[in-house]
Amino acid sequence: MIPTITSFEKSPDRGQGLARDMRVRWAFEEVGQQYDVRLVSFQQMKEPAHLDLHPFGQIPTYEEGDLTLFESGAIVLHIAQRHAGLLPKDANARARAISWMFAALNTVEPPIVEREMGMYFDRDKRWHQERLAMLNDRVRARLSELSRRLGDNDWLDGEFSAGDLLMVTVLRRLDGSGEVEKYPNLAAYVARGEARPAYQRAFADQLAVFTAATSKG
């Protein structure tokens, strides 16, 4: 049975691989698993049929037989546990890779998303610049810590894993900010992730959705 995921009908990231279905698409491509995509509008995401799949009315969701999942990290973990290629065989290395998955989503991503929200929604506030400086400091603290841990290594813990997949997608949320580029090893790390054929296939598929939606509009 081919799993089905949901994705934005009209992506707010303009098909640049920032929407969270990208993580799931990339994971599928890494393990060679075929999948289907059901596109949903912002209105459909808040309707009962979608809320049955995702209680918070977001994307992506995952459906396969009688299994339904939500949250991109949980979906990627499920894929990685079912297919070879995203988690090491060694038990300890596998546990460390899963730790990096949690670190990407729970430690590194929150200050980045908070910065994004501040950039988009607080621009007209008189205290915007002061708060932005604080948000930038929080992001830079995490990037500095991550840069120090990565060092000269290609990946976070040995071979490429689901931990790297999620961390690269999290760091890409800073595209255009110049923040990652302040840490050359992190910039090179992201570039290595983007150069993977599986990433490029996933990116092309997500971009194709936006391109099609734009041409129809």
C-alpha cells in the first residue's frame, strides 16, 4: 500500500522547500518509498475531515491503511524505522540519531520560528528592532553551539541520518537571513544536504506544486 501525505495546495513558502511536507518528501526519497500527495487548501485544513487527521489543522499528515500520523518529525521517524537508510543499524548510533531528530525540532527550530514570526508580524511595532535583536541572539546561540559540535565532520554523528535530514531542513528556514553563513561549517553542512539527489527530487516535487498552482491562478 502506498502512503499518502498532505501538502499545501498553495504553499506560503513559494515552493522553496520550507514547508514541513518537504521533510517527509525527502525522507521518502532517501529510502526509495513511493508515495502519493493530497493537496489541501487553507480552508480545508480547518474542516472536520482534515482535523480528524491533524487535530491542529496543519500539514503534513500521513495515511497508510488504518494508520494516520501527524507532525513531520513523527512521520519521518516512522519512515526511518520502517525502511533502511535513515537510521544506523548499531543500537547506540541509532539512539543518537534519534536524539538529533529531537534536537533539531525541539532545541534548534523554536528560536528560528520565533524569529520568523517576529519578522513577519511585528514589523510595525515600535519595539520591533529591540525584540529582533533579542531573537537574533537566541538563534545565534543555538547556531554557535551546533557549529561547535559539528566541527569538521560532514554529518552530526557518523553517516547521514534522519537527524541530519531534519536539522538541514530546520537550518534552511534561515535562508536569506545571512545567519547560517556566519558559520562556514554549518553553511557547508546545509549545502551537503541540499546536494543529495533525494533532496533535489523532493525539492523539485514541492516546487512543481507551487508552479502548477501559480499557473492556474
